[in-house]
Amino acid sequence: MQIDVQRLRNSIKGTGWAKFLAIVYYILGAIYILGCVTIPLGIFMFIIGIKTWNAASDLERLKYTDDPERLYSALDNIGSMFVWSGIFIVVTLVLYAILLVVYIAFLSSMMSATYTL
């Protein structure tokens, strides 16, 4: 398979926004790490930020070089970012489900304690 390098260079856009998102992921990761329960979410956010930053950097370098390894590295980082994002969403949903169960159990115990007096 032949890759039209010039066409590929012209189609690379949005690397600035990708780096902005990476910085947002870093900030959110730092906020999540401050909470006791949300430390795993913060770690996932940092990993997603790293993968996003690396993909954007590889795509920027690909604009100025003919190195196809940059394309493979960028695609690998993008794929890895999607995997980590999916894991993040699953872990977040599980944590929300656990918190919902704890909240309902707490409310039901409060309601039963109120009516027994």
C-alpha cells in the first residue's frame, strides 16, 4: 500500500486541539487523584493525556518528515488512547453504581431508623 505523503500532510489538522485536550486530561487527572475513591480515575486520565499528547506530537512531526514510523506511532497512540478511554468509562460507571448502592442503603437505613423511634 502506497501512502500519498503530501496528501497526508495536508490532511493533518487539529493537533493543537489534541494537545489542549491532553492538558485538560492532565488537569482532570490531578483533580481526580485528590479524591480517595477516584485515584484510579486520575491515573487513567493521566494515561489518556499522555497518549493524546504523544499522538499529536507524532502527527506534527509527520508534517515535516517523510518517516512513516511517525504515522504508525501516532495511530498506535490513538488506538491506545481509545482503549484507555473505554476502560476509564467502564471504571467510572462501576464506581457510580457502587456509590448509588451505598447512597440507597444509607437512605434506607436512615428512613428505617426514623420510623422506629
